Amino acid sequence: MRRPLVAANWKMHGTPASVQSYIEALLPALDPGGAEVVLCPPFPLLPVAAMLASGSPLAIGAQSCHWEDQGAFTGEVAAPLLVELGVRWAIVGHSERRQLFGESDATAAKRAAGAQRAGLGVVFCLGETLAERDGESTFGVLSRQVAAVAGLDPTRLAVAYEPVWAIGTGRNATPEQAEEAHAFLRARLAEHMGGEAAAGMRIIYGGSVKAANAASLLSQEDVDGALVGGASLDAGEFCAIIRAASPRSGGG
């Protein structure tokens, strides 16, 4: 079985005080044999988060990184620096990065490659807009986007399906819609990386995941965890989502 992965994307929220109280509340709820859990706070909070999580089952992730190891890239952060801070994962290609900051399939692929080169695991995000879903082009969009992961190391890669129309809207894909998209992505990953790699890769769902709907989403065969936004800001809510994922973990 694929070990579930549950990641908290805090986006542009949090303070040093709040991340400390959050991690102190979260750590006792973590089961080393359960879901793999990653906390992704804003860049300035990564050092304190990594220090507080040190020696625990909690992994710390960044919300992006640059593809170069260093250079004249004002406002960007290099993956090797993140590794030095104790960061173990990076989110790449999130829909907000694509929509608001010009991220493309090509730049997302470069960021992912740079992150893996430095030793980070990558959560590679993709998903269709409402117009694309209504225009019945969902699978064409997903095919194009997932092709960007070809050439990456599948053992340090998770794909996050995040339908853009379900992010921060309170509207989420039904469990059946999520499963359909995840099964499609696994088939495409098999084409790019081989069947064995695709079978072992985790495909997680992101889009208004909360405690109330986590169990129904995570019960689907090809849904291997969740990328959680707003609901992850509350430690109790996030712990409930982790618990919903953990019963599936039993074989690594």
C-alpha cells in the first residue's frame, strides 16, 4: 500500500508564536506508523518550524523554491538553503503560483528538478479551472500538466490534484470526481515513468479538504492523501484530517 501523505499549506498565514503553539499541539497526535505529515508555513517561519519538529515524525516543507542553487534572483529561495534549514519537502506549481505569479508547466518542472537535485521531496500540483472543466477539457489539461514530471525521480515525488474551482471556494470535487481524476493521472504517470513507479506514487487531493469530507475523499482507491489549505490553519481540524488518512497506512 502507498503510505498516505497529508500536507498543510499555510500559504501567507502564521507567526513565530502561532507556529510554535501549532506544532506543540500537533506533535502528540502524530503516529510514526500512520500518515506522513508535512507542514508548509511561509518562508520566514521555516527555521523555527524545523527546529520544533526536529527528531519528530513531522516533516517541514516550503511552498516553492527556485531552480538554480544560487544567483541574482531577488525574492526567490534556493533549494539547497532550504535543505540546510532542515526542510524536507517543497510544493511546486500550486495553482496560486500559476494564476497569480506566472508559473508555467515548464518553470514548475524546473523548480521540481532543482528541488530534487538538492534532496527535497516534491509535491507537484496540477488541476483544471472551472472553465476548463465546464468545457470538458479536464483530461486534456491534466495530460499536458502531468507530462512536466517526466524525468523526475518518482521515489521523491507526489502529485497533488487540485481542481482550481475547488480551492478556497468551499466547493470540492465529489469523491467520485476526485477518484476519476486520480486514476487518470496514474495512467498517464505510467506512460511517463512506467507502471511500477506509477503504482507506487502518491497522488493526493487538494481543494477545500476539511475534517467533514476527508474520510469520504481519502477512502477512494487512488486518493493517497491530501494537500490542505485553510483547514490546516487549525491544529484540531488538521489532526482530524490526519486521522482520516491514517487507517489506510499499513504497508508503507
